Amino acid sequence: MRISAYAERLLRGLDTIDWTESLKETQRNWIGRSEGASMWFNVDGHNDLKFEIFTTRPDTIFGVSYMTLAPEHEMVKEIVTDEYRDAIEKYISDTSKRSERERMAEVDKVSGQFTGAYAIHPFSGEKIQIWIGDYVLASYGTGAVMAVPAHDSRDHAFAKKFGLPILQVINPKDELGEDFDIQEESFDSKEGTIINSDFITSMEVKEAIAEVIAQVEEMGIGKGKINYRLRDAVFSRQRYWGEPFPVYYVNGLPQMIENEHLPVVLPEVEKYLPTETGEPPLGNAIVWAWDTELNKVVENDKIDDEKIFPLELNTMPGWAGSSWYFLRYMDAGNSEEFVSKESESYWGSVDLYIGGSEHATGHLLYSRFWYKFLKDMGYVSNEEPFKKLINQGMILGTSAFVYRVKDTNKFVSKGLKDQFDVTPIHADVNMVVNNELDVDAFKAWREEYNDAEFILEGDKYICGSEVEKMSKSKYNVVSPDVIVEDFGADALRLYEMFLGPLEQYKPWKTDGISGVYNFLKKLWRLYHNNDAFEVSDVEPSKEALKTLHKTIKKVREDIEKFSFNTSVSTFMIAVNELGAQKCNSRAILEPLAVIVAPYAPHIAEELWQKLGHSDSVSVVDFPTHNEEYLKENDHTYPIMFNGKRRFELTFPIDANPKEMETVVLAHEKTIAQLNGRAPKKVIIVPKKIINVVG
RNA sequence: GCCCAGGUGGUGGAAUUGGUAGACACGCUGGACUUAAAAUCCAGUGGGCAGUAAUGCCCGUAUGGGUUCAAGUCCCAUCCUGGGUACCA
């Protein structure tokens, strides 16, 4: 699939979507756009031979001291001289044996071999040695580079190892100083002035790049070029299960099954594993042949290669479905097209996508690619599939540790463990409450611990703890079912939100759930007197209205920002305040149930019913706040001296700053603070602070 | 190595545009109710110093500098943690 053809659009599109910067950056790096030039070099003594290199630094053309080809480069065998033939062949066979993994692990290891051949410098006409080296990748650019050791760290390492010349052609910007030793370290930055470089000498780097490109284009030996790191991908999956290709083989040649006979449905198999002969899992199927007369899938043993043929065993890769499944939701019942024009134009692209960042360079890049392709084909109308994307953080587990004294069956409490030689062991978190181990449960946990002994602190065994991914092997898995059983689904839902920001990784600690559980109980009590449901129709108090409306305002803002943890805090504050106000006014409690509903739907629904409604709380309009109720008559200002708060004063909201200043300066505490000094300045920020400078 | 995100009490976290750091909650301490426990409610809770107390002062958002009347927030440098990436010319 030629995703590389969309590289530029995939890159530019990133500027138009509301995704996290880190995710966009990962995609940018993966696409890997680099701007430079491709140039042709002639080979000395071979009039008919020339080769192409790609460089992002044409400005360093006069610093070239050798050329490097990838070992796999097709020209190597033609140019190698007899003297070096054996050495080159040995090097090629050695590097081909090294697996990609080895090459990755040995990045620092520099290796290479001279070919005996020379290239001709296009401007100076000088002869330049041609080497091969496995730091040049055959699959990127042209598989050949012009090596400028003075200004490229990899070329520098290579040159140093093989004693090749290092020619400086850029003078670093002043602050890096004269004492920069180019023989010791390369200068890769583009901040500097060109030296020793014929017609580009004394130009700035940027200028020189453009000038060299113009010159080689005029000479017909090169041109400006943009390269991408992004590679095309094979549309197939060998080892796993996936959507089947509607393809069968006649004499080994693939044939497409006609549209009208689709879909081809996957067969039943015993196991989803490759066959013993190494074929894909579909090779295990016994009903996987195509009958060209009946136009259906039939048993393999009927294959006669005349009317009945074998079907393709490879399947489609994961992104065959994941790249566009969301479009199908718009028109799931449509049996003619994946989505109708009407549905597509109604729904458009996805407004909000919540997903993990681990899909940055796979699913999320391919989805964008497919979507752009579908747009080009006229099937969808937007350029990007996911307008906004949030990476949700993972809920981590809090592991508990007990400390076994080495070579014994004794366990020492955390506070005393430093007095012994101990091994930390994961204990099941379900046996631990507030870091205290249920000793009997631990003994019963496993046979080997039945007669364990404990060295306690006071009368308790205190466990150590550590935050890790939830995993069975770490015994830190907390099942949501158990939480729902103990506290209810609303408490679970609220607590997950309350733990912290949506995008953040955060540790689960069951102990903390009592906070939201208490909140739910307090909420319930607002609508009840003892156990009886009781709300009144009396006019709500000013304070209650203020509490309600500031809550509505804040929660609406939080929802816009996906800041659900602060919403939950806001509800807690509201319920605490209304409780203190002894509010049980219907005019307050009805809208309260509505705004709580998205967060704690079960309890809200039940309260809504008790309030006498027969429809669901989820279909009621979300209330809007009224600024009238939020108006303050006065504001309590911190009185600060040189930025340090010393006391507070309350002023009417519309107080004149001049008058406020007079009152502040006349205050006895101000006089005490100033201690005889004259204030230089008084800064008054309305509804914020008053700062006296002096 | 490079790129990105982050570092705030005992803990999870809050803090609008630079404007009272620590909201809310957990935990902890003390108290009320109770024969007792659970549940519930009330009060306190960043650290330090002084004071019988009211209160006052100093320090404090990873570290060191800087800008500002004022910095968790802005700038520079450093350290640490998490994630991504791996010779891409």
C-alpha cells in the first residue's frame, strides 16, 4: 500500500487536527520528511557509470572526503577493483549474516570496506574514495551518501576509524568559539558560515544550500529533493487470523472472486495457529476451496484445478478493518455500500476519538491515510477522520509487598525490614487494607505460608507498596466487579474520574473510594429525611441558588475541557454546601439531579423518578447557569506587602480603587507592616489582590 | 543519543490570563453519639521557630539562577521519572 504517496499530506494534515502534541510529533518523526538534494557522481575510469546520492546538506559539498554505498548497492560489484574484490565480498557476506537486531544493538560499532574505486567531485574534479559501510541503508534514499565527516557525526566516526581526511567547510557561530576541534568532533549544526568552498564561501548555510542546488540543476547533475522515512507496507498478514482475501489460484495465478459472490466468510478451524508446514492459520481449514461453478467455498479435497481451486491462505492485516471501521457505524445496515452519501454527509468525521498513544504509528496513521484515499475516491467529504483525539491514561495497580527474611518463613513488617536481610514478595492486594496485612488471610493464601511467622510493628503487619501495571503475576489486580458489588457502579464510575486527569496514568487505591461513596450517600440524604423521600416546594434560598448555579457553570466548563476529576470535586462541594444550608428545595434538587446524571447515572435516575418524573433524566436538557445568582456584593482582598500576604480586608465589589488604597494605607496593620517606610506604590487588581510595595 | 510529556503535603490531586499554593478527597489525630464496635457527625492536619493563648515570623511547588510590584505558572541551565524512536544521510 503506497502510504508513502500520502506522506506530505499526512504531515501537513497534522497542523489541522486537535491531537496531543506528543502524538503529532511521533507521527512527524515516523513520516520523517527531510529536505535536500539528490546528485549524480561519475565513477573514475567508468565512463558509463554514475550513481545517485541523497543529502540534506548540499552546502557541505566541498567537505566530501569519501563516498559510502550500502553493502547491497547494485553498483558495488561493478566498480570494485581486483585488489579489493575478496575483501569486499567478505564484508558483504559478513554484514548480510548479521541480523537486523544485531545491527541495531551494535549501533556504535563502525565497520566498512574500501572498494578501490573513485568518484569524481563535480566541482573540483578531484578523486574521492568509494567505500561500502553498513551504516548506510539500502532502503533509504538511494542507498548511497556523500560523506562529510567534518559535519556529520556518523561520517566522522567512520573517517576516524579508517583514517580518512576530515575537511572543515563550516565555521561555527561565534559562541561555540575558535577552540572547536573538528578532528575530534563533527559540527552538525546549520548555524555557521561556509569556508574553503569555492563559489559558496562566506555564505550562510541556508543560502549555500539553495546556491548548490541551483548550480547542480544547471549542470544537469542533480536536483532539490524531499525524502520520507515512511515506508510502504505489504497488505497481508501471515501468522494470524484476519479478514480473508477473495482470491483463488488457477495454476498458481491469483484470480479475484466476482463482487456478486462476496462476502467470502472465514471457515471454522480447530486452532488459530500456523500449520506444521509453516502455512498461515487458514491452512488448517478443511473447507477452504473455491468452486467456480457453484461460486461458493467448498471442501479442500474437492480441488481438481479445473473447476475447484485453492483459496488464498494469507489474510488481511489488522489495519484492513481498523482503518475505516468507524465509517461503517454511520450506516451499519447498508448492504450496498459501506456508507451512503447521505449518512456520510450527515455524520462527517469523528468529533472525538479517545484512544491509546500506542497506536500512533500504526492504526492512527493508517486511518488517516485510508481516509484521505477514500476522499480522493469521492467516498468521504473530509480530509481528516478524527478531529480531536485524547489519549486516556491507564489505571495502574498498587502492588503490596511483604518482606521475607532470607532462608526463613518469617515475614517482617515494612518499618523493621532494614534490620534484616529480606526478599520482597508480592502479596495479594485483596488481603491488604490501608497497608495493613490480614495475616490470617495471608497464611491461608498458599500452603507454603500456612505456618508463616510475622514480626509485627505494634500489633500490625505493614506492607510496602509500589505502583505498577495491573497484572495477575503481581497480585495487584482489582476487579471492577468486586468494586461494583461493594460500592455500586456509580461509585466506581465517579472514582475512576476522581482519580485524576483523563490523560494521566494514575494508581488505583481502593481505600480512597470511600470519598466518592460518602458523597453519594450525602447526595441521597439531601432528598431524604431519615429514610423517607422529602423535597419541598419552598422558594430556594439565595445561597442555595448560588451554590447550584456556580456548580452548573463549573461543570459545564469542565465537560468542555474533559476535566472530569474537577467536576466530581465540584459536586462534592455543592453537596457539602447544600447540606450545611439544609436545602431540600425542589427548585435546587431537580437541576442538581440532572447535572449529576452523566457522572452517576443510576442514583440520578432513581432520584429523578422519586421527584415524580416518568421520563429518563438522561433526556432532560442540561441546565444553564444564571449569572444573576453568582453576583458578589463584596470581595475579600489579600493585603500583600511586596508580594507577601499579611492580612485581609473586605471591600464592596464596586469600590473605588483610590478609596480602597486610602483605607488600606490608613489601616493599623499596614502602618505596623511599613514600620515607618513610605509605600512606593500600591497595586490594586480588582477582585484579585492588593499589593503594597515599599 | 534524539524527540515528547511530566516532577506540587504522608497519598491521589486542585490552582482561569502571572494575582491569597495545597481546593476536593484519602489517610492520620482529637472529640460527639454508643455498653462496645460499625456507621454517622464535628474539629484539626505542608514544615519550622516564638508565645499560656490570640497570634506573629521564617521556609516551602525537583535543583540553581533570572525577569516581575507579584512566579507552581514566564525565561535560562541542570537533575530525575515516564513514553516514543533507533545509523533515515
